[in-house]
Amino acid sequence: MIKLRSFQPNDVLLLVKYLNNLQVTHFLSSKIPSPYTEEDARWWIEKGCILSNAWAIELDGQCVGCIGAMKGEFEYSKSAEIGYWLAQEYWGQGVVTTALALLIAQLQATEVVRLHAVVFENNLRSAKVLEKNGFLKEGCLHKAIYKNDRFYNALIYGKVV
């Protein structure tokens, strides 16, 4: 069973394991430290996930990833940016698709009316998760992402909830 929950202190070692896998972090923000340490994981659990409005994705009682919705400010206060990642051993099982549907259901009880996500153009799995949850591709920002000495196009997906 998949559910969203707060991160817990016993998630530290799993976060370190998952976020030191280059396959998992390849399409994630460079703001995630590399290497990812136990200290980084403790900070995330105690502060970072709260600041980012992020939740642990739990599958059968174990943290397997993360999903969040960062609410905008000022004129963007009714919008939120969606982000997520999943441990590699759970890819292709519909876990994030289900987790995103759960997050959208939670957000429908808030004042958020628009969701958006930015996806590296080559991240076809992430784009498919969004499309399965009713997001539409709204545009492409050419060479908008620079990571690991390389440019990537950024695909913008949106959904009104």
C-alpha cells in the first residue's frame, strides 16, 4: 500500500542510500548535496522537508521516495510546484503515479488551484507520471537547465485542480 507521510528519523539511512544513487539524482536539482550524508538526511527530516512541504512516499511501511508541492508566493500564492523522486528499485511500478494522485487529492482541500512541474526533457518517466495525472505539457524552455557541465531543455507541465 502506498501512502504519504512525514519523514521520520529512521528514514536517514534509506535517504542516504537512495540519494547517493546517480540514477536517482541524475534529473534532480543540484541543490541536493553529493555525496549525500547522514547529516544531510537529518537536516532534511528535521527542517528541509517542512520548508519544502515535502512528504515521504511510503510503500509497505518503508520510505521509498519523496514528493512535495512548494507553494508560490505573492501573485503565485494559489499555485504550487510539484517535485518528486523515487528509489530506483521501485521504478516502473506506478508508485509515483499513485503518490502524485494522493498529493493532488490533499491539495484539493487547500487554496491551491494550479500545479506545475519542470522536467528535464530526457526524463520520459517523470513526464509520463505527470501525464497520467492529467498534467498537460505547456511549453519547453530551451537550454534552461545547466547541470553537470551540460544544458538541458526544461519541459513545463501544468494542471488546474
